[in-house]
Amino acid sequence: MDFNKDTLLEVLEDIRKTIIESENPDGSLKIDAKMAMVALEFARTEIKKSVLK
């Protein structure tokens, strides 16, 4: 797989769609929001660390 800006943005778009598609009619989510937030915060931290190197 070629890793470039467009690939990363496609993954982000896929994550966004997954979150939207997991929404119940009452606004709650079918996914574990806490676990999703932990994973996203981890990804953000790792990306920021890689930029600073």
C-alpha cells in the first residue's frame, strides 16, 4: 500500500462514515464511543510525534 496524504485522508473519511453510519435514530451510537475516542486520541498522538521527529 502506498502511504501518502490522499491515503491518510481516505482512511479519515472512512472513519467519519463509519461513525455516521453507526448512529441510532435517537442519536446514540452503535459503536463504543469511549473506545473509539481512545483509539483516535492514540492515533493523533502518534501522528503528532512523527511530525516532530
